[in-house]
Amino acid sequence: MRSFMHRAAEIDWYCQAFGEGPKVVLIPSGEGDCSSFDKVGELLGREFSVLTFDMPGFSRTSRPPEFGKVTIREITDQVAALLQSLGHFPATVYGCSSGGQITLDLVARYPQLVRNALVHEVPLSDSPELLGMAALDDEGVANACEDIFRNVMNEAPEAWDELGEDYHARLKPNLVTWMRHYVHEDLLQHFTPADLQRRPLVWTVGGLSPIVAWFENIMTACHADIEIGLLMCRHFPQASMPDALAVHIAGHARRWLEAA
């Protein structure tokens, strides 16, 4: 793994890169810290040139100018500027949760940067439970979110713990940043079937997740004639099943490289 800083879109990005070969991008989810992809990046790096990064305002990446209530469109523009600045495209792009929203928006608005895309459990509508947590103080937000991420949205809490002390030390302030800047009624981007068909796309939900939580994912994929499947996990496969996630990403990356 090689780490480096790179400036793009008036942001100083902390980036991690693995391997050489066809390009892959791993976009973090709501915790904003790319180190959850360390094992996935290491495995994919045996065959691919992998890039991941801390999200704007999280961990080791600086806040953008005028860091208020952000939208997916704004974040996607920032990520696109980073990929263009590094020349890291066209790429196989993977994202789960809010990282999946950014991945879908790249497909819709920056298809020239995307060879093919994979998303897992993408929030498509607001969560009243999360919106209601904004009333908590910072310590309450960090504790409540950490409990949800570890024990509700993860089938293997011990794997979440094994992301390490440094990761978890960064996580608490990240969860506050996420709640104060990224969780609000105007965050999410909405997509038409035509938006989602601009590049090959595979959509998964967790086989161990409650179906009601992600049924809208299945319906959206079906309406857009997108391949839909299961990963035998809940919300964070990069933490609980990195080996299987790397196989999943690599298989679909090879598939579209061979088709090109």
C-alpha cells in the first residue's frame, strides 16, 4: 500500500494506492475513512491498480471550502475532479451505502470516468431514524452511530473491531462530521433508469440484511434492467468479508475488460 496526499477541487486528499494494472476505485461509505478497504485493496492490488481515499472532511482529507450541508452531486464533482487530476480512469468503481450513491452519480454524470460499476445497499430515500439523531449532542451521535454500524449493520462485530485502534479513533469524530454535514433531507441524488444505464452496473444487497431495509434497491435495479444479486453479509462487506468482496469486484472488472 502506498499513501500520498493530492490536491484537487480545493481539497487536500489523503489517498491510498495498491498494485498495478487496470484501474479500480473504492469509494468509502458514511464513515468516510478508506482504511476499511485495506484488505480489499491489498487483494485487488495483485491484479489491478487500486485507488481509495478519505472523503472530504473525514480523517486525513481536508474539508472543502464552505463545508456546510453537502449533497451527493457536490461530493461526486469533488471525487470526479480527483480521478481526473490523477488520471485514474476509466475505472471499475465500487461503493456501498453513501459511497454507492456517489458511484451511481458517477455513472449518471461522469460515464467517461467509469468502465463499469458495482454498488451495495445504496440509500435511496431518507431515514427518519438517522434524521432524528441530528438532535443528539456530538457524543450521543458518535455513540449511537457506532452502535448501529457495529451491531446492526454488520454481521461480524469482531471484524469491525479488527479494523484497528487508529481507525476507530478516527471514526468517532467522523461519525459526527457525517451526521452534521452528510445526513439531511437534501443529501440524496435521485436517478432515472436512463441515468443508471450509461455504464455496466451490478447492484447487490446483503443476504443477511432485513429485506425491508433494502427492497427499494431491488425494485430500482429491476426497473432499470440492472443485474441484481446477493452478497452474504449485511452493510459493510469490506469489513466483514473482504476476501469475498475482492473476488466479487475482480470478477466483474475482468468481465468488462474482456468485453471491451
